[in-house]
Amino acid sequence: MKVYNSSEARQNFETMLNTALKEEVIIERKDGRKFKLIAIPENKSKTSLSDLKKPKQPNVTMDDILQAIKRGRGR
């Protein structure tokens, strides 16, 4: 765990971000409040539009649709 005061954090922001990739980083303000900086892991399973599969077509015939309409109308 690496601890920076707020002044160091401002001056070494890039270094602080790189450190957060490897370990926990704490930023301590003058008033004593502390903040934790952690890296969010990258999502390795990102999908592109070309990776998406086409949706399945339902196995519904025109006759099925007409029968459902008739049932809905009470016939």
C-alpha cells in the first residue's frame, strides 16, 4: 500500500495511477480524511457488433398467428 498526501497526489498523478494498477493507493488530505484509489480491471470479454449472433427466428407460422387472433376475438 502506498500513501500520498494531497499535494503529492496532484504532482504525481500519473505515477499514482500506475501504482494503483499494482497495489492499493491511499490519498490523505490535510484534514485527515483518506481516499482509496483502486484500478478497475479491464473487461477482457468485450464484444464488438460483428461478434453478436443473429437472433433466432421464432417457429411461428401464419396459421398460428391467425388462430391466436381468432381466439383473442372470441371466435
